[in-house]
Amino acid sequence: MPEAKLSLRSVHKSFGGNHVLRGIDMDVATGEMICLIGASGSGKSTLLRCINQLEPIDDGSVWLDGQDISEPGLDLGPVRRRIGIVFQSYNLFPHMSALENVVLAPRRVLQEDGDALNARAEALFDRFGLAQHMRKYPDQLSGGQQQRVAVIRALAMRPEIMLFDEITAALDPELVGEVLNVLRQLRAEGMTMLLATHEMGFARELADRVCFMDGGVIVEEGPPGQIFSDPKVARTQAFLRTVLR
Amino acid sequence: MNRRQAYETAQRRRSLTVAGISTAAVLAAIILLVPLTPGWPQVRASFFDGGVFAQTFPTLLRAFLIDVMIFAWSVPLILTLGLAIALARGARAPALFPLRIFGAVYVDVFRGVPVVLTIYLIGFGVPGLGLPRPWNSPYIWGTVALVLTYSAYIAEVLRSGIESIHASQRNAAICLGLSERDTMRYVILPQAVRRVVPANMNMLVALQKDVALLSFIGPVEILRQAGIYKSLLANFTPYVVAAVIFLIVTVPATRYADHLLNRDRDARS
């Protein structure tokens, strides 16, 4: 039984005949921040979606605090509320205000009471500089603001781990910074995080570890200084040459 | 005014003039030519008798209230049953498979049979079982027939609305730990219902008209009352009165539904 906060053991996943993950092994310690880099289609997103079992895995296992959460037949509700995930396309609920988006799951799933919950949600908005926008609807917010609301919505469930699936990829360049600042803040607070990202500068600045994925496997991993300055594997070198120029 | 604006104003004026002239020509042709037909004096006397119109209008309007009443109590029943059938058809759990089959058969049957036929079969068939009063009332069984037919249509509209909500919404809800049931109730259904309001408005306009079909099984509502007057006065004008009364209600309702549809389309583009 693995001892890390989160562990993956030879995880395989196929969609039809497309073998997307070909044996992923990974350990994430509490408070660690790991960046997954690699070209589109290398399996980064699928890997994240397999961790919270949004996609059932075909082979291998996923462990959270020593519990096999990929066990067939396991009730996934309690597992998913411990793992927050934020998507590239925000996926806010458009018929609810930002505040309603945030309080829905704590109210229905954690059975939290109205006033205390509202106060807690407002504190979260305040913490990420969105207090003046929390009564607005998603279509009244910029992409960057929507994405920050999506982060707050995930945090409101008090997750133990946060997964971020290329959350700045759909944003206009001038809005990327405000979302990355939220991640910096979470990093400083010691949140355990796993990010799929194309923001190489950000990964270099903040990650404890960088994993380069290609063809459904982790080709190379290490501290960002080593991966970005002195990659050992030819495929990593080729990828970094194209993205860093 | 610059040259472009001047050109566009001239164009607009020209198309308005053409539209006005062609409308006037068509109207003039109808007004001048129809009275030249050999049967016109008889038709005018039996369909457009002003005296009969004035004499029957108040009673027919009162009879129309029965249509409105039947409509009013049918709508909540139709919406409730329609929602239940839509949810039954979307049920995924294997244990609920019979419910899914039932929903599919229900929709096929009641959309496949003409409303009039359903009204005849249920309106005459069920009271034929010899039920005691008031359970043999044509109001009850006529309503049942309308509810069965229209809930099948509404169920299909709702189901299309539910299926139009992108899977990412469901994923986001599931990832927050929401149950399937809460996901449907708080995330999917509110969006789906909003999306199909215009389509359902059109259904309700159609229902308001189809209420008149209950006249075949007994209730003295507007169509039957008009028929009674027709026999009594040997004149078809009461039917024209009934048509006018229906139009007074259905035209604004249809326009409102179209307005909702347009607003919806504009909002999405």
C-alpha cells in the first residue's frame, strides 16, 4: 500500500482503440505541487480525469491516503468531494450567481447551514478579490473572473487535493495573470496541487516537480530547474525547444 | 446625412411603398371580387349576420369560460406528468429499465393516436364501465384524454431540453460530489426547462384550441354551444363568433411564444 497522499500505480486508459495512458506511476506528497507538461494529446487531461474517477481506469490503481479509490463498485461521491478539480472551460452553472455556484455543493453534500455557509463563501470571495462580483451571473463576468469563481467553488468543498486542467488555456493573455495569482496564493497556503499546464514560466517558478508526458507515459520528471535547464531525454529536449524557443 | 444614409433611406422608403401598394391591391381584389361570386349573398346571410353575432356573442363568451377552466386545470397536470415521463425516459439505472420502457411506449402511443380518437375512446369508454356519479363525468375523462396526449408531447420537449445541456455541466456537478439526483434537480433541469419554455408555450396554445374537441363527448363549451345556436337559428354565424373568440386569446399567446423564441435565439447568437 503506497504511503503518499495520492499515488498512481501503472494506470492504463483507452478510449476505443486509442491507448491514451500507457502505465502511469506517480506519488504526490501532502503540500506538494506538481506540474504536468507535454503536447496536446499527451494524456495530461485524461490523467487528471482518471484521478477523480470521472473516467474509470482500465488497469492499475489510484490511491488516496492509502485507500484504493479505483476499486470497482466504490461509492465515488465521498472520494470526489475530497478532490477538487477545475476545468479549462470553467463550467460554472449559468443559471446561478457566482455565490450560488459556490454554496450549492456544500449545502447539498456537506449539509452546511445557510448563514454560516454564506459567511464562509463570502470570506472565500474576499480572499481571492472577487467580493464585489459574487452576486453576478457567470455571463456578466470576464473569463478570468469566471475561472477564479470555479476555483473558489472547488475550494468551498474543503478539498485535500486540487487538480487543475489547463485552467488558463482558454483565457485571453491579459487575464492569465489573475488566475495564476490565485494558484500562487494556494501554493503559499500549502495546498496539494496537480496541474496540467502550458505555462512553462509558471511551472518553473512554483512547481516542486515537473513531469513531462508524451504518448501516454511520463517520459521524464524532476525538479523544474533540472527539467527546464538540463533535460536528459531527447523527447523532453525536443518538446522544450519548441515551446521555450 | 451622408451618401450611404441617404441611399438606405431611399431604399427603405421604396420597399415600404411597394409593400403598401401590393397589400392594397390584394385587399381590393378580395373586397371587390368576392361579392361578385354567385353564392355571396347567401354566404353573407348565413355566416356574417350582424344580428345573430350580437345575439349569440355573450352566451358563447360564457361558454368559452368552460374551455378556459378545462385548460386551466389540465395545464398543471400535463406539466407534472410530462416531467415525470421525461425523467422516466432518461433514467439510467438498470433497475429503472421498466420505467424507461414504459415512458417510451407511453410517448409512442399517445403521440401516435389523434387527440380526437383518444377523447372518444376514453370519454365514451371509461364512463361506459358504469361508474357512479360524479365519476362518469365527461369533464373528468375528457381532461384525462387531453392530459395523456399532451403530457406525451411535453415529455418529448422536456427530454430534448435535458439532452441539450452540455455534458460538461453534469461533469462539473458530479466532480463537486453532488448526487445524480441533485445534479438533475439543481443543475440540469433548471437550465433545460428555461430552454424549452417557448416550445412549451406553443404546445399550450395548441391545447387551448383542442379543448374544444371535448364538445364531442358532452360538455356544453363554446363549440357545442355554437352548434346548438346553429341548429336553433339556422345560421352559421355562431361558428364565426367562436372563431373570433378563440383568436382573441390565441393570437396574443402565439405572438408571445414567438417573442420568447426570438429572444432566446438572439441571446444564444
